[in-house]
Amino acid sequence: MVHQAVLLMLQALAATPPERIDLMPPAAPRGCVPDNDDDIVVCEERIERHRLPPPRPAAPVRNAETRLFGDAVGAVETEAAGMPNGNRSNRLMARIKLPL
């Protein structure tokens, strides 16, 4: 315990404040000056390697349907839904359609 206190005091003695603290923001690059004080202008070089790729289009929902017997048709459908806790519920539904 005493050793830790001594080490902390030595660390505090070795720490020196910086000689100069620059509080002024850097000058804005050319063409990046806001029109008024309320505007926020973001000027940055576009670096493509840091950009996310565009999202891929969603895959079409595929439903399988086939004739079972007579006029009866069987179908299988899938869907996904978000749950309140953040999980994703993947669902599969099998249907048999009979004409009346």
C-alpha cells in the first residue's frame, strides 16, 4: 500500500504541464467557410477506402407453390420480423389451399 502511494507521488512529480496549449481551431481550408455563424460546414477529402459500400438490394422473397392433388395447392412462405429485444425472428409457414 505504501509502495503504491510512493509510486503515485513520483508519477505526479514527473508530470509537467504542456508549454503551450493551442485553443484556436485550425484555419478552414479554401472554400470551406460557412455563410453565417449558424451554418455547419463539413470539409474533408473523400477517402474511398473508408467509405461503406452501398447496400445490396434485398433478395426477393421466394415462395414455393405446387399442386398437391385435384385443385389443392400447397405453398411454403418465409418471412423475417424484428423482435422487441432486438433479435430477428425467421419464420416458415406451410399452407394448403383448397377451393370451396
